[in-house]
Amino acid sequence: MSGEPLHQMGVVALAKALAERKVSAVEASQAFLGRMKAHESLGAFVDVNEEVTLAQARKADALLAAGNAPALAGVPIAHKDIFVTTDFATTAGSKMLAGYRSPFDATVVRRLAEAGAVTLGKLSCDEFAMGSANENVAVPAVGHDKAVPVQNPWNRERIPGGSSGASAAVVAARLAPAATGTDTGGSIRQPASFCGVTGIKPTYGRASRYGMVAFASSLDQAGPMARSAEDCALLLSAMCGPDVDRDSTSYDGATEDFRRSLDAPLKDVVIGVPLEWIARPADKKALELDKTNPGPSECVSAVFWEAIKVYEDLGATWVPVHLPKTSLSIPTYYILAAAEASSNLSRFDGVKFGHRTKQYKDLADMYERTRAEGFGDEVKRRIMIGTYVLSHGYYDAYYLQAQKVRRMIADDFQQAFKQCTFIAGPAAPTTAWKIGEHGDDPVADYLADIYTLPASLAGLPGMSLPAGFDKQGLPVGLQLVGNYLKEAQLLNAAHRFQQATDWHARTPEGF
């Protein structure tokens, strides 16, 4: 076909070209498989099977030829290696699950396949989705003989964010039109910000967790990452829906078309800007931020206020709001998430599936050696913290108190939503840091989640969209947080912003 190259097409544009038979699904898959091969040095894919991909593409072509193809027929997509799949290995980035092949597909994977999407492969992630940089990886990427951190396409010396860093990286590098991710404490929004792509975490329960390798069950949520809000709306419509027979936390509401109000005007929209997240330098009434939240960098702050000006030009207004428990979100999250991780990961003991140590004396020794060999340092750290806060004598002091604070954080949002339509803020305090820069300091990674954790703890929908670049040419994301089940509202606001700007259309040099 003539015109725009395939890899520069977003999901909506490519789906349209496929439906109009301007390109075949096989041709589209081959084009992206070729780009994946050419850019293996990025370290993004951990499993690829061209035969499976092309077989799915041929099936999509048959549906397209018959004239009864679903919305995503033939559109290539890559899946984070946290979703189980029958045709590709699922490792969750861990030696513990090296080579594991699931007997079933995760609901999110199955629904996208039913919508016609073609799977390109599985994507690297922080081990069991525990990390903010995609550096906690134990599984070698395709083309590599050892585990490597995923590189940020905008600067190969920088991290892409985590734990869905590879998902953001392949979309930014145009190795896939879209990818799935999971967001426990910001793992869709933060890497989307660092890689200059659009990503959305829906309301907790919107997307089924069935077949998602569990980290923290009350926080984990699946979502799409793509070029634009319009693309994400199409993907999210396919991904979401009730799955109560398989997932007890699934929202039992009707399936929605999240594209229904993309072009709605913003004249009556009021944007809430939390003073605990960001304040204008000239605002004498700005709150003084505490040591755990020094505020965003100068470049991030400048980009944010430019984005607010765009919204004002589109007819929206903004008001200051308060989220006073923001600084408590980090300790609250890292108590609750660690406690749930300790419980969820107890199943990996070498008995039923996964890694088993080769030499052991007895059952207890097998447990100890298996888990010592199979888990990485960050996973062990969180298991130990979680076990501690759940232990007798500490449960009330830590875990129970954290649950109470979580409720207070959720209540703060509800008070804020009385004054505004949705909340806007930075997705992260800085742009992407250098690979290895944080060294052995996990707290530095934890502090980078200060603006994404509150919405996760409250179970609210949130998204990040490209809003500019810093002085080093690194992307800066704008975070939008809506009230429960208001994904369509967020996508509308993001789409209108992207109609007025072109930050989401930028491509890293060399890709």
C-alpha cells in the first residue's frame, strides 16, 4: 500500500486499512516481526513465535475477506509477560517460571483475540511486576544470552519505566501498534510517561484479572498502551467486561464502548490540580511539600502548566484541590502490596509448577532452596516485608493501619471530585533516569511512584498521555485521574488534548 508506513499507523488507522483491504493482516504482522528482529537490542521481547503470529494473521485475513471481521481484526499487539498464554511462554520475568506454558489464555488475551488482534509475542517486565524501571528482570530477552534491562527508545541509556516498561518501549519504538500492561501502583502510567506513549489503567475490576500472574490482588489491573487516546479507547472496549465466573473482583457491569464521547466539547469541564502534587511558583498559597515529596522537576512542572493552558484554550477551567494524604500513599502502598505479594507468591514452592531446586534434604529444605534460587532480590525484599507486617503482633500496627489510611486516601479523592470533573497532575516527578542510576537503593524507585500510587490505592481510573519533553529530549507525561467508571470521560479529555497537540505523534530518532 502507498502512503503512511505501516509501523507509523496507530491502532485505529491500521484497523481501518485492514478493513478496507488496503493491507493484509499477514503483511502487517510480517512488517512488525521484521522491525522486532531489527531492534532486538532494545531487549523488549522475551518470547516470539512467528508461526503462531502468522497463523493468527491468516485467520484474521479470512474474517476480513468474509466481511464479518471484529473491530481489531488483523491488528498486531504484544502482551506483557504477566498474562498467561497457551502459544507463548509465561515467566512473569522470573526464573521461578522459566519456560512455563499455560494451559489457558488470560481473559484479557482471549478477549483481544476474539476482537481479532494478532499476538506478536510476550514482553519483558520487572519480576512479578515488582519494579519501577524494568531493571528487575531475570529472563533473557530474544536475541540476548542473559537477562538485560529494557532500554528507552528515546535514549538507550535510560530506563523505560516499570513494570510495564517493555510495553511502553515497543509502542514508542513502533515495534507494535499497541501492547497490554498492568498497573499495580503506576506500572502503566509511569512507563507511558517515560516513553512518550498513551496508557490507561481502568477502574479496579473493569478488566478481568483471570490469568494475570498475581502481585497484589486488590491493586493489580490490566490496561492498554498505544499511540493515542483513540487507540486506547478501542482497545479498552475489547479488553473490559464482566468475568465474574472466573474473577471474583470483576466488575459486574455492562460492556462499554469507550469511544462514544471522544469528541465531546470540554467547555463545562473543571480540572482539579492537587496542590500536594504541584503548585505554580508564583502561588504564594502553595503548600510546602514534605521530604518524601519534593515536588516535580522544573521541566516536568513547566510541561504540566503548558498542558493546562491547552485545556484552557479548549474551554476547560481548572481549580486547586487538596489530596492531603498524598505523602502517606508510599508507605501505605508498600505495606499493602508487600503483604498481598507475600500471600500470592507462597504458591511458588517447587511442588506443583515452576522452578524446583535440584538438590535438597527434605521438604522444608526444598522450599527454602527453590525460593532462594527462583526469586530475585526485589521479590525477596517484598515477600519479607509482607510476611513481617502480616505476622502476629504486627498485623494491627502495620497492615490494619495501612488499610485505614487507604480508605482515607479514597475519601480525599471523593472530596476533590465534588469540585472538579477529573484531576490532573504529573505522572512522575522526573523524566526517565539512567539505567543503574538508582543502584541498590530501592527507595529511590519507590519515591518515583508518588503521583501514581494514590489513584491505585483508591481503585480509580487513571491515564498518562504525552505532554512535552524536557531539555534532554526525554518525554514528559500528563496524568489524568477520574472518578469510578469514568474512563470514557478521561479518554475524551485526552483525545481532545491530542487533537490540539502532536506530542503523541513524535517518534524516537532511529525508529
